[in-house]
Amino acid sequence: MNDPTRHADRIARAIAAMQHDGVDAMGLSVGADLPYLTGYRAVPLERLTMLVVRPQAAAALVVPELEAPRVVPDPAFRVVTWSETDDPIDIVAELLDGAHRVAIGAQTWSRFLLAIQRRMPGVEFTSADPIMRSLRIRKDPEELAALAAVAAAVDATMASLRDLRFSGTTEREMARIIADLLLASGHEEVDFTIVASGPNAASPHHEPGSRVMAPGDTIVVDIGGGMAGYRSDSTRTLCVGEPTSEVSAAYAALRRAQEAAIAAVRPGATAGAIDRAARTVIAEAGYGEAFIHRTGHGIGLETHEAPYIVEGSDTALEPGMTFSIEPGIYMAGRWGMRLEDIVVVTADGVERLNRSDRVLYVVE
């Protein structure tokens, strides 16, 4: 991200969105909204960091003095540091003085928001989430390039799974091995390595444990991390030894469901329609009750962000939106499976960012 005007342009767009919503000041603390506007990712601390944005003043990043060296100077905002003997609430309240309606970042800690509210009685506080979501939901070309790069890195990790021996290894041990592979592929951070085997595969967000994998197991491997701030997220299903006819048939339905959902992606289609396309195929295969989560979620600076691909959503898809398509089938106490790729809405349809093989992996 080398464009020197990037953050200034984004802050200007944020101000336009604020004015459209009748908001005359915005405060963003921890979470992805802050780096989106400044490039600075705050460490979640008991010390307050907050970007204050107002239409008629330069944006100000209030940051603890000891954290200030981590801020890359940028003409889009000024840096206001505070020492251990200062009260950052006083600084923020002064920057917000005169505001009547203030939008606060969705992930701001309540201890800070409550303190600001006590300092500013009579001011209306609202969520900044609608403002920031309207900016972040469509990715620009540089963001799409970053997402493509991190998707290629996770694909490289997935491709290496067939070289590993799963039988006789615990889920936790395999999760550590895969985490190392993610880093070797170019990831700078590992966010999660789900390894769920046998009956544990029926739990979509299973925490890898001490279960030893064995022949006959289906294994869900869901992994992701970060490069240059942008996230990867991919899932493949494996089988230790040849799968049963039941598992093979279910997986065939799973692949059809993903293909149907991806084929439905185009500008103007609703997020709910994409979910329905996947869900219909799985229901027709007799596993409707076993598909227990939404079909997908947006991805960018966060692994989970808007848009959410869920039944009933009337969010209209637009070029530049990026999200997962990840149908799943979960048979409680027996087995589970999921297939996940990241896609981007293009001007005339859709493009997959993940390219690794989507077959049911057979491993030792």
C-alpha cells in the first residue's frame, strides 16, 4: 500500500459519509477501522488510542507516548501523544468539543466510551459501524491485490497437506505443523488452524485437541492468517484412507452447492440469494438440517466483516466486494465437511481468489 494519498482520500470519504448520516465527529479506537484510515493498528491496551475525525479539522490520532514510535507519519492526520500522567479522556473530549452527534467505533472498549460519555453529557453517541462499513465493504485494486497474494499463500499451504501423515497424529500436533507451513508460505501472522477429525469435524469451529486421527476419519482443515494486514481463510476436507460411499456422495453435493453459490454471484444479486443457492443444493441431497451456518462472510482487514452471505440478507452485491463461499455438512457424532474459497465480485460476475484443489483429499 504505497499510495501517499490513500489515507487522506479514505478520511475524506469517511467525512462525506459522516455528513450524509448527520454525524459531526467520529472516534475510532482498536479494530480494523483505525488501520483502514491511518495504517496504524493499535495494540488493545488499557491505554486509550483513538482517531478523532471531524469535517472542519485535521484528523487527530491520540496515542500513548510509548506507542507513538509505531505510528508511521502520514500527512492525512496529526499525532497527539499523551504521557502516563495525562488523562487521554480529557484530550479526546477537547477534540470532540462542540460536537452534537458523535459516532464511535464498534470495537471501542466500553470503559473508554463510558468515560467519554460521562465527560460529554448531552451529546448523542451512535455507532460508527454503518459509516465505516460503507467504505470498507468494497475493496480497491490494491486491496484486491493484497487479498489475492495472501490467498495464493494459503493455497500453497493447502497444497502441501497431501504430503503430511495425519494418521497417528493428534489434531493439536497437526495444527502446529500447519501453522508453521502458513508462515513458511509467506504469512506474517497465523490467525487460526482448525483441525477437526472424526466426530469433531461436525463442530464447525472445533478447537484442535488431543484426539488421535485414524483411518476412516474425515478431517476439516480451516486455516488463515495475515500478510500486509489482509487476511486469508480457506477450508478443505480430507479423509484418512478411502472415503465411504456416504461421505463421497455428501462431498459431491457439497461441491455442487459451492459451485451453485459461486455461479450465482454477480453485481446486483443479493447476499441472501447466494446463501439460498448453496442451501438449496444441500437440502435436495437430504442434508438441509446439517448445514448449520451461513454460506459466507466478507474478508479484508478482518477475517469476518461485511458483507455476510446469509439467508434473508438483501445486501446487493457490488464489484469489489470480497467474501467466502463455504457450505458445510455436519453429522453430529459422526463426521463433518466444509469447502471454502474466497471470491471477489467483478464488473460482470465473479472471480475465485483461492485456486487449490477442491477434491476430497485422501491422506495417510
